[in-house]
Amino acid sequence: MNKRTHRHVETLKKKRRRAIPRAKVTRIQGNTAGVRRRLKKQAGVARVAKAAADT
């Protein structure tokens, strides 16, 4: 189906209205080795920054 048809737009609007509001993802999520390593590194950096801010 063409993405700009009136019917398609209406369907998207209905889907968006039904969607549960969720917080935006703050870091890249995923389950591959590279992404998991990146997440782990970001978590460590965030932990150090939080510890520095607390003291």
C-alpha cells in the first residue's frame, strides 16, 4: 500500500492513539555482542559520572 494514502494515514493515527506512551530510549538497545559491549561501556561511564556528581 502506498504510504501517503488517506486510508494509510488514518490507520497510523489510530495506531498511534492506541499505543502505550513510553519514555524514549536513552541509549542504543540491542542484543548483539557489539551493542552489549557499547552499553556496558556507557553504563560504566554513567556510573563514574554519577559517583563524581554525588561527591
